[in-house]
Amino acid sequence: MLNIITNPHPALRQKAKEVDLEEIPKLHQFLNDMAKIMLKKDGIGLAANQVDILKRIIIVNTKDGPLALINPKLLRKSFKKEEAEEGCLSVPDVFGMVKRNYSLTVKAYTKDGQEISIKATGLFARVLQHEVDHINGILFIDKAKNITKGKPRDEQDKL
Ligand code: CO
């Protein structure tokens, strides 16, 4: 089982490295382990930095279950922004309001090495921005306003 590291662990502040495409088939066990711990901790997203692996990999929970995105790139970010409360498995019991682009397109490789492009809006777009920030060494508390400690208003907002 992987372990989720918490702030101020230095791996949370590093920029993760691109994954070589030939390496993708060897990552299946790791991707499964990441999905497993994200679900166990009731997260809706998890970045590899959060398990102390500095690779550009994120997992997002979708209605069809966990989806691994390798070397994700966020494109076509909407002009429209939206503010909502966020939390993070690596910054336990801290919550704050973060302004994010309302919609965007994510381009990435799947666990099968397929290049995909998905349009995301609302919470899904928010999770993607939060997780891509992680692989760039950025935490939501760097951007949040009205930071509070304690229970979130919405239990689901654990990224
Ligand atoms: Co997080």
C-alpha cells in the first residue's frame, strides 16, 4: 500500500518529470495502487507527488471510476472562472476558497498508452487543475482565500 505524504514534505514542492511513453506498460501496478489509496481515503483526485513519486501522473475519480492521466496538459482554459471550496489529502483538515477556470480540455496518455483529449467543466475541471498544480509543486493553500481548519462544508471536496 502506498502512503500519502503531507505538507511540508519536500516532494510536494517539486516539479514532477514527464513519463517516457515506453515506461507506461510498467506503471500498471503503481496506477492501480494510486487509485486504491485515493478511493480508500475518499479522495476525488490524487497526484503522484502525493505518494512521493515525482512523475507527471494524476488519478481522477469519474462516474466510471478512477482514471489515470499520464503527462496531462491543460488546454483551452475558459475565460470564465469559478470560486469553490477545496481541501487536499496532503493538507489535512485545511480548507479554502480557490478560483479556477470553469472549463478546459485535458490532453494526456491513458494507462494503455492512448493519447486522449477530454473536455471538463465544473468540479471535474477543478480537480484537474488542483492535481496538475500538484505535479508542478503547487498546493491549493498557495492560491486559497479564507483558509479554515476543521471540517469542510462539502465532505466530497478532497483532492
Ligand atoms: Co491535493
